[in-house]
Amino acid sequence: MCGICGISPSSLHSPDPDRLRRMNDAIRHRGPDGEGFYIAEGIGLAMRRLAIIDVQGGQQPIPNEDERLWIVFNGEIYNFLDLRPELERRGHRFRTRSDTECILHLYEDEGEAALSRLRGMFAIAIWDSRKRRLFLARDRLGKKPLYYTVQQGSLYFASELSALLEALPQHPPVKLEALDLYLSLQYIPDPFTAYEGVYKLPPAHFLVWENGQVRIERYWDLTYQPKWQASEAELADELRARLKEAVRLRLISEVPLGAHLSGGIDSSIIVALMAELSDAPVKTFSVGFEEESFSELVYARAVAERYATDHHEFILRYSDLPTTLETILGHFGEPFADPSAIPLYHLSCLTREYVTVALNGDGGDEAFAGYHRYRLDPWANRYLRAPQFLTRSLVPAIVRLLPDASERPAGQSLINGLKRLAQLPEIDPRASLLRWSSYFTPSQRLALWKPECRQNLNAHSAVQYMVEYFESAQGSWLDRTLYTDLHTYLPGDLLVKADRMTMAASLEGRSPFLDHELMEWAARLPDHLKVRGWTGKVLLRRAFAHALPSQVGKRGKQGFGIPLATWFRGPLYTWSRDLLLDPHSPLAQWFNPVILEQLLEEHRRGRADHGKRLYALVMLALWARTATGS
């Protein structure tokens, strides 16, 4: 695991070493154990290393035998021990015991097709000095990041936006269309960033830079057809075997490892399998809150006690928030409004005091249909077939009158759920995430922007973005919704959060549920083995019922929520008001201050729960202050 960056001029010149070093220094947190550089005509490669495999000998960049090819790599390849003997039989001579060198020799033999042989998480950069070609690639699901841009005839790439911006000859302007997408999605989707002309390389894609031209292609996708025909019992057996293998592969490490244990089903299953595969007690780490309705520590402790883990906990308090936001924004490099990044950052800092690698339960909901909305969508579609005077007039008018001063997570608040009914007719049902989870509806977003900014924005851009994925998928409504989430919410939100917050603490996160072979298998499970009535993750629950404490196995999805409504109504009210209504802030140029003040006051008085909307705006304001030099 590490951070990588580079510069490739289209001319014969070598890039500026000082500029490359500044890029690399900006991602020092991703690799505190060492650094490496390779600079030649047409290329500069750099990396920061977090040593996990071949701790003593795996320094990068690494060349092939004749030094025609050079590689820098961020991630882990879990099947490299299987690939290495094959490559040695082909005649390759290895300088190291690292997975990085396996990638290089595989690419040397098979070119772009080598990506299909890799099992793991990766962002790769390979320079071919003979062809003067730079090859960049990202793993199938988007676990490892890669940003790039072209300025003045040179291609720049980096693991994080901060490193990329450090090197550019010209600071790129802010892209308002991307900020508008952010207000809907809580993140900026690939290939866009918050800056004009700066892009994310999408997951499952590679990029070739040659003769001053960029070519991008997709190399993998997930299919949900045909469905498996085996019995439920047989499929449960196979699921246990496949997930156990995915966990076993992710226990390969030369440094201490542990697990993030939320108390939910997914992370609890991972801990159970780690305990089965480990000789020593598993080190587990959990985060909780003083507000008990948001805390899952009681469930995490039940799992920790069952498997006699070496358990550690952290309690997050509102006083930690302002300072934390300033810190984490630098790692995202652009607005990002998933508030669960806050506890994950603190949890990662705690975890890094004991281990260098932590397994987690990410991906279980997307693979096995764990979110409430997968079960709610069919009912919502029936509701929308009711007369329009009910769905568009009467019901919205009634629910708007309901006070919402709930002190519970959104998924457990009846009033919060009822208020969602008002926005169902406004959002295309194929955009499931938006109609259940978007902070701002299309009309709310348009009201927020000043007229001079609004005229160039598309109110339904985020909906269209999600509908395109839905329509490109095959299968049932559930299949197509899962496919959409896999290409939008998972890489755009969850995996961005997981990578940046763990790497901010120099911690490597590993996600067994996101093993691509397991994901390919799970996609072909019939709907009734994912959702049955009001129960999600049907097969997963059956397969591991024996491994979970009863109170954990029977509980529903809570999510990694934090008590934003309480904090913004109380101790953080003045701080957030001063920030959002600052006349010198870029928000004053973009947004209607009357609407901002209305959100603040409605929330303070308990007329509405705008906690997440205020959080999104606070994150935008903090970022804009730095991005625009205000």
C-alpha cells in the first residue's frame, strides 16, 4: 500500500524533479516507510511506501530485467504468490519478493490483458521507455484512487487531488456543475472532480498516454445473469467457502493486522472468519457515541466477547468535529459529505496505534442487498401509482407540517421516513439512492443557487447520471439497482471514504466482501436469496447464522450514522451559522443567503431535520475557503 504520482511530458524533456518531489511529499501520510523516484526523458514516477509485503526489499519504482519498463503501484495483489511461479517458468528473474514485480512482468508478457489476472486492489502506473507510453489502471471496483489531468502538453497523475494540484502550472478553476452534483450525491462522481479539466480515472478502466493523446477503456464489468440454479442450502455452503477464502487471502501480511468491528452483520462475519483462521486473538476496533441511539458498541462488544478478541473502543464527541473536518477535507481534496468519514477517521487513528492493516465489512450491502431501500423500492413504486393529487399535493403538504426534531438515526425515525414521501414524485424511481438518501432534491438545489449560477445547471443531472447505469444493466429491478449502486455510490462515496480515512492514518484497509470473484458470484444469486419480504441479505444471514450472537444476526441495518441533527441544533449551531453566512465566503457568491438562513433556523427550531444538508454545506464552505483562496 502506498501513494503514487507522476508527470509525463509529451516532449523529450524530463519533468522538474522539485515539482515531482512536492507531489510526493503531499501524500507522505499514505506511505511513511519510504519513498522512491524514477526520472528520465518523458517520465517522472514517484511513490510513498507503506510496507506490508516484502518489507525489506520491495522498494519502488521497480524496473523489469532490461529496465525498459518501470512501475509504481498502490494496493495489494492477493494472488501474487500463485502468479510468481508461472512468471518464473516463463523465464522472468525477480529482484524482490513483492506483488509489485509480479504485476510488471505480467504486463510485460500480456499487456493490458494482464489486468484480468489480478485479484486485489490497485492503482498502477507503468512506463514503457521504448514505446514512450504511460499505462495507468485502476482496480475493478475502485478501491484505490487515481486522479489525472493534462496541462501544457504534460500528463499529471496522483493518488490524491492534493498531490496533483501541488504540481500543476495553472490552478484549475472550480467546476460548478460538479458542485451541483455534490449537493445531490454528497460526493462528486467519476470522472469529474471539483475542478475543471481534472478527472478521476473510473474503476475498471485503464488509461494510455502516448504521443500527447489520452485513450481510456473499460476492461471489466459485472453481470447479474444467468442466475444460479442450485438449492439455497448448496449456495449457503458455497458462500461460506468463498467468503472464507476471501478473508484468508487478506490475512497475508508481514505486519500486524486487525479488524474494524461496527457491530453490524458484515463486519461481525469478517471477525468470525478471522478468528477461525487465526492462531492468536483478533485485534478489533470499534467507535461509539455518547448519544446511545447512534452507538452500536453493545453489538460490537457481543461479537468481541464471543470470539475473545483483543478489543479497543473510541467514543466520538461533538467537540472533535470542527478540527476533524479541517483535517479530513485535505485528504478528500474536494467536497465530500458522508458524515461517517468522521468516526472512521478517528477509528483509523486508534487502530494504527496497534496494527498496520485492518479488515472491514465494506461491500456486503451492495453484494447481498442490505440497504432498507432495496425493500422499500417496490412499495414506493406502488405508492407512485396512486392519484397525483395524493402523491404530489396532499401527502407532501401534510408531511411538511410535521415537526422533525428527531434524536435518532434517519433510518429509525418515522417522521424522517414520512417526509421522504414528499420527494418521491420529484425523483425518477430508477435513481433509488437519490429518492431515499439525497440531501437536496432537484427543486431544493435550484432554490439554493443564485440565478446567475443556476442558469447553467441541470436540475436533474444527478438523476440522469444514475438512470444511465440503471438502463445499461440487465435483470430484475433489484439487479439493476444493485448494478447502479456498484457503479455510483460504492466507488464514489464508500470507497473514497474508506481509502482516504484509513490512509490519513497510514492504515491499510482490506475488504473481503469486495473480492471481485465473490462479487461476480453474488451478482448471480436470485432475488429471493437477497431480499425476502422485509428481510435483506437473506442468504448471507442463513450462511452465517451460527457464527453470530443472536442479537447481532437478527438486527436490521443501522449504518455508520452520527448525531448531526443534535449537534447542529445545539453546540455547533453558532459555528456553522458563522461559516455558512460569512459574506466573504465563496458560498456568498454561489448561494442565496436567505435560503441558507432558512435552513439554519428551521433546523434550530426543530421544524425540520436539516442536519445532513447543513453538514454538506459546511463541508463545501470549508473546502471552498481553501480552493478559492478566500
